Amino acid sequence: MTPVCEDDALCTQLIDWGWNEWAATSSYVILIKPLRIIAIIVIAMLIRWALHRGISRLATTSSRASMPALLKPLKEKVTVTAEEGTFIPERRRQRAEAIASVLRSFVSAVVFTMAALLVMGELGFNLAPLLASAGIVGVALGFGAQSLVKDLIAGLFMLLEDQYGVGDTVDLGEATGVVESVGLRITTVRDARGVLWYIRNGEIIRVGNKSQGWAMVVIDIPIGFVNSEEAIAVLKKAAEKVAHDPEHEAGFLEPPDVLGVEQLTVEGAVIRTIAKTTADSQIAIQRDLRRALTESLETNGLSERIAASRLAPRSAVPPAWMGGPEVTPPPADEQPGGTA
């Protein structure tokens, strides 16, 4: 009896049933071993199909608006307000599909690797040296590609936490602009000058996302030494007019508010106006609101009074009556407009 047949229970059972050694060994090699290999492949494909189906269903459930609170991103669980409930389902669907794609690839690699090892074991390969060599190669690659592994892990967590997505305006430190593509290793951002930045996910320490949820418009306007109450009333009326404009009405989450005197300088008081808007409408509303506030001051005659109330610039050198040096006027030919 061959050692392979001797170690297999089915081959031994065939001999016990009266089969001769040649027939038992031949049937084991020709019939039973191929059937085992086919069974391993079929079971691996079934496991892969079941896991892929579960991941796809989880991604579909996560992209719905009525998903469980446990699966929602952190910012949606913390800020439960009316405006926060208007997240775009398409963005959530894209994030869920990206995560599902990564999970499906990982599941396929693990399942087929295990199936390949089992098939090689059926074919008689000694797996102990192979596994030891694979472990050594894995450790070497792990030490040699630490930055790559760091980038991949950071990119995966970035997708899971939904820190930013394609089309978001982000501040990543040296690069600030619109995200054009998001990958597990590289994120590309195009800044205001048109420069395309390639940033490794593992090198991103902080992310300032200007496109998620809501935004705040803050405008400070100096009014000199004119009556602050009068200026506040004028600015409030202009801000309310912009808020009721049909072009920007949907962009305001709360009515704009003129807080009052924010600070005092040598040139007078500074009035602060704020407005809570959607992230997409922040820039347009900020420009129109700043224009409307400036025009309101000019229309109501406050601009001339503000300019008149400002202090004239003072010289850094004290005058002679305060102990400063005597200043001798230059000759007539050296004065502006003078003649030799």
C-alpha cells in the first residue's frame, strides 16, 4: 500500500471492502482526488459569492436615507438638525460602493488564497516550507513598504469615516482646493491656480472640509465713529433683503444677523454680520452680502460720514513743539512742482 493511500481513510476503506491495492490506489488518484479539488474550488466560489452578496446588501442598506444610526457617519449622529438631514444620498452611495469594492477584493484574495493552498495540499505539495517562505517574504515586504501600508490603511479609514469626497473643497495643509479623485493611496486636489496636487493619504495629518454640512459667513465692516445703532439698522435691513432674494433664499439656513460692534480700533468701530448657509452657497452669498452691505452704507449717506470721521494719518516723528527736531523745508527748486 502506498503511503498516500495508507494515510487516507477512504482509500483504506476501499481496501477493507475487498478492493485490491492497485484498484484502491488508482481510484483514489484518478477519481477521489480530482473530486476533492473540484469540491474545494466550488465551495470557495460559493463562500466568495455569499460574502460578496452580503457586502453588496450592506452597501445598499448603508446608502439609504433611513439607515440605522449606528452605521451613519459620526457627523450625522452628533449634529441632528434639520439642515444636517439633507445630505445627498448619491454621496453616501458612492462612499458605500467604494468601501464595498475594497471589501470584495479583500474577501476574494483571502478565499482564493486558502483554496489554492488546499488544492496544493491535495496535489502533494509540502506546504510547511511554502508557508514559512511566504511569512518571511511578507515580513520583508512589510518592513520595506511601510509607507505604502500606511497610505493604504489611512485611505481605508478615510473612506470609512467619510472625511471628504470628490468635489469637496478641502484644506490639507499645503494643498487647498477641490478634490478631483480619491483612492486608497493617493488623493488629488486642484487648487485655485489650477495646480494638481498628488497627496499620499498617509501624509495627511489634518483635513479641513469646507463642503460638508453647513457654513458660516462672517463679514466685518468698519464704520468709523458714526452712530453704531444707525449703522446696525442699515446693515440689518440690507442683510434681510439679501436673505429674501429668490436667488439666495434656499442657501440661507438661518436669517442673517448683525451682531453689533465686534471691536474698536484707532479708526473707529467694526460691525460684524454673520449668516448660516449651506456649504455650496457660502461663497456666492458671502460676495452678494458684502456688496449689499457696502451699497447700503453708501445709499444711506454713511460712507461720507465714515470717511470724514476717520483720523488723519500721523507722522512717526513728533513735531517740534513736542520736542521733535526742527524740519527745514527744502529749496524751492527741489520741492514738487518747483523750478530751478
